[in-house]
Amino acid sequence: MRAPLDLAAVEAMDAADPLRAMRDRFILPQGVIYLDGNSLGAAAPAVFNELQKAATQEWGQDLIRAWNTAGWFDMPVALGDQLGRLIGAASGQTVVCDTTSINIYKVLHAALGMRSNRSVIVAEGDSFPTDLYMAEGVASTRPGTVLRLEGVDAPTIEELIDERVAVILVNHVNYKTGQLRDMAALTCKAHQVGALIVWDLCHTAGALPVELDAANADFAIGCTYKYLNGGPGAPAFIYAAKRHHDDVHQPLSGWWGHARPFAFEQSYTAGSGIRRFLCGTQPVLSMRALKGALDIWDDVDMAAVRKKSIALTDLFIQLVEARCGAYGLELEGPRNGDERGSQVSFLHPHGYQVMRALIERGVIGDFRAPSTIRFGFTPLYVGYRDVWQAVEVLEDILRTGAWQEARFAVKTAVT
Ligand SMILES: Cc1ncc(COP(=O)(O)O)c(C=O)c1O
């Protein structure tokens, strides 16, 4: 798509946007253009309503009884099924629990155990670091296990896949560049050599349609605080294909994953189905916030989300290159929309200062060392006019050299 370059045409895109009304379901502060929903999604009144109800009515009045009367105990699986619809998972294969890091540990360890005669874990050298740290942790539990990395041990992940590989841990969308992988093709390649594959969907769930069942994926993990808008620290999720449920043994064998948690038996027996990925008591209030956030998706067509995501990111790239191209910015991720998640990154030698100047002017993206400025486009609440305005501010900051002001050089925690 060739994006129009005048404001009237951009406003016409907003007027024709089938998702436009979704914006009203979110709380966006005045004077802010929020391009960081790929880090922490925006709040929504529906989320606050669920929180309020869970806290004042269920906890406040029902007390301990609410584990049953309000369905708290069953929420991990109920929410998993609700989320499963967004990632192409038939019911009974997704559970909401714990954090992404912890879930990586559980799933990777379990997958390694299912291929006990193999000793290699494959991952991406430029993966989000926690994935690598958790893979190191899993490898350390079984002597002789080695971690092979794309970009370190071979240029592409495909070249690392052979009969020695037990499991591949791979991101569907790269957190820094936004590069999207072909899930079906890589899963097929893994299976051809008998390896298992774990997909990290942190930058995919709620950003674009995902078809885990159709791709024949083995496992997936991901977070719910980015494009799913579950709130800060919202619980993460695990997908495990039904065909693996009976063979899978995850290492964090807590009582919530027990076959009979309320029999209080002395030794562990794994429960059946996806519940065996649970460990201990889950954060009920955060779960309820997530329910409010997931309910919003009941009315959303994921194909429309993907179409808008590509249009927003295409428009942003085109406008930045047309108006800011002279100021040292270089596109870091894919130019082709079909290969891109819902984010755009540019390299700039002084990216940290540029991003701080943008944030001070109300355009919130983020910075990833050493020189990436990263912008996320959440199709449910970002409009085409936001893109136009964000580029106007960026151009002004670069043209005037405002980013060079001394206060932007001081390192502070960045979103
Ligand atoms: C690809 C990826 N994996 C994992 C995480 C974070 O995991 P956790 O929620 O355990 O902090 C992130 C967070 O940004 C991420 O981008």
C-alpha cells in the first residue's frame, strides 16, 4: 500500500477504519500518543470494573467462598480457553498462569524430557534475553545439554536444526526488529528431524492472527500485558498441543498441577490435561483484570486487526522516511508488511536521547540498547492521525536538534 502523505487523506483512513470504535474502550491520557502497547498495553474501564467486582464483592463479601462461588479456582483454564481463540488453539490446550519466564522454564524442561536421547536446545542469539537465561537454566539441569544460537553458531536457525536437537525455542516476532517468522514452515522443519518447538508469542498474541493448531505447534508461551492489555504484571500463558498432554512432565510440580489437589497427598501425581502446567496459587486480582481485557476481544475480527496493523506500520515507515530521512534514521526491521509484527524500529546513533525527547513531547515509544528506537502500534487504540502526529513531533525534534539538550543525555530507566 502507498500511504497518502497529506493529513486529510490520513484522516480519511481513520474515518474508514472498521476498528475505530474500539479506541473508546480504552483510557488514553490527554496529550499522549501511545506507541508502546508492545511493552505495556493501555488500561480499559472494563478491566477496572472486573477488578472492582473481584475485590469488593467477591473478596470483600464472599471471602474464601469465592474460590468456588466466583470460579477463581477454574480461572486459569477458563481464561486460557478465552485467550486460545486469539492464538488458534482449540479449547483445553491453553492455561493462564505465572510469568512468561517461569512458563518458558516449565515448557522447555518438559520438552527436553520428551526427547531424553537428544542434547541440543536451539534458540536465537538476539532473542529477548529472559528466553536465553531460562534456556541456560534448563540446560544446566541436565549435564551434557548444549544451547546453540542463531547468529552465533550458524547464521540462520534452520541451519541449526538436525537430529541432535531436542527442542527449539523461537520468537514468532522479534522484540527488537519486529521480524515475523513463518510458524508453519519452521514447525514443519523441526518435526522433520523429530525435534519439538516452543513458540514465544509475547509480541504476537493480540497483535496479529496466530494459528497454533493449524501450524501443528508443540508448545507456546507468551505474556498478556502487551497487546492483550491485561495490565502491569498480568499473568502469562502456556499452550500445549493436546497430543502431548499425557507425555509431558513439567518440573515445577506444585499442588495446583496435582491430579487431586485437595486430597493433600504426600507425593505428586500430575493432573490431566493442560492443568498439569499449573504450579501454585494464582494472582486472582490480576486474573480478573485480564478477564476484563480479554472480554474486549469478543467483538474483534483478527483479520481486521492484522490489516490495520500493516497499514499503520506502513504509513509510519513511509512518513518517517519521507520527512525524517535526512536525520540519520535507518529502518531496522522488515520493509515488507507481511514479514512484520505490529511494531517498527529505527536505528539512530543517539536513539536514547531522541526517545527521551519524544516522550517529553507526549509521543511514548521506547529505546532498546544500543541504538534502537521502537514504536508499537496497537490496532485497537492507535489511529492513523496518531501516526501522522507522532512523525510531526519526531521531525521537529530531529530538525531542531532538540534531542541534544543536556537533560536528555542523563540515563534514567526507560519504559
Ligand atoms: C519475547 C519476550 N519474552 C519474554 C518477556 C518477558 O517475560 P516476563 O513476563 O517473565 O518478564 C518479554 C518481555 O518484554 C518478551 O518480549
